[in-house]
Amino acid sequence: MNTIKESLYSTIKTLDDEEARQLLEFTLRLRKRTAASTTMKRLANDPTFKIPEGGMNTLEAVLPIKGKGIAASKLLVRDRR
């Protein structure tokens, strides 16, 4: 093992159950993020794109505005039929 993994392994031995559970949850979330990391790394070198420092989960969810009348998407479907 390299020194980083050895250090992590020795640190894990000293954790209590709650800390170990938190660390396991963190590593599972970390592994889920790696699916997009190749694309993020490629785009980070492209000056066209600006990658947020916090990663991909920095944007807040936005609820759609409720307007009056029939939604444009429903009108389009109706017109196409």
C-alpha cells in the first residue's frame, strides 16, 4: 500500500462506530460523483465552460412559475394532434 492508503487505514482503525458510519457514507457519495468526473475534468480545460468550485450540485432547484390559462406545451401537443 502507498503511504496515503496506509495512513487512512490506520486512521480508520481508531474511529468509533458513528465516525466509521459517517466516513462510509462520505465515501459512497464520493464514488457516485466520480461518474461525471471525467467529463468535468475535460470541460475544466475548455475556456468555454466555467465549472463551479462546489461541483455539479451547487445549483438550487427551481419550481416552475404557475401561469394563467393552458400551458404552452399542452397547446403545442393539442395543435400537433
